Amino acid sequence: MTAADVLLARALVEEATKKSGLIWVRGTGPSRALWHVWHEGAALLVGDGPGEQPLPAGLDAGATAEVTVRSKDKGGRLVAWTAAVAVLEPHSEEWEAAVGELRGKRLNAPDADRLTDRWASECRVLRLTPGASSTDLPHSSLAARPLPTAATTRRTAPAALPRLLLKRRGKR
């Protein structure tokens, strides 16, 4: 790989990760879809606390993770890269900069006024710095059974609901 190829691969990783709303991250267990923020050459994540996204197992300081970035418009896999994982210490200079970026992108926080205090005491903030990247598409589908979750779906709609909805549309 030439120097130009390396620069192009890094640019692809940065642009794809910046524009994607979700990245798939795998530590030692199965991959998880996570929201993130791209800041100063790395993906920032917050999780593992009440009300926050669960982070995959094995994302500890000094570990590596496999990150897969999807296309925002089609949802297909664009690029995969290996990341060096760093756990940011609460209230350090790096942590404050990361939390400043993450806080602006955190949607529907139950406690927006004390969000940073909760993240410092109950959550982990991670920095995933890109290493090697691959734009080769896999030969298999990579399909996997969904992870168990406490989330539930709503109950089935009552039988009369479609008639009620159609009746309303007709009166307008």
C-alpha cells in the first residue's frame, strides 16, 4: 500500500464515520450499533450507565475494537476499521472536550441539566482511534441473531382501529 492509499483510506474512514449516525462496534463479544460523535480524529462514545447505550464487552483501555461504518442513505457497509480503545478519565482535559461534543449530540436525555455529572459518576466515555482500515466487502452476509434486550414492542392494534382511522380520513 502506497502512502497515497493510506491517506485515502484514512480520509474514507473519517468522512464515512462523521456522516454515519450509527457505527457497529465489536469488542470481545457480538457487535452493537452505537451512536457516536467524530472529534479530532476519533469516534467518541458514551455508555454503560442508566439511560445510556450498552457498550460491547471488551472495550477496555488498551484493547482493540472492530468498527464497521454503514452508509447513511442506503444502510450498507462502507468501511471497516480497527480501533485502539482509550477510556477517558472523568473530568480530565480530554474527557471535558469529549463530553462537550457528546452532550450536544445526545438526544432525549432525561436529565439534560445534570447530564455531565451523571456521565462522570455512572458512565464510561470512550475514544476509538482508527488504525488499519479495510474497504473490502465480506463474502458472507454477516447476519446475526438480535441480542437479547429488555425493550418490548407495543401490543397488536385493536381490530377496530383501521376502520376508525379510515373514517377520520374520509371526513376531512
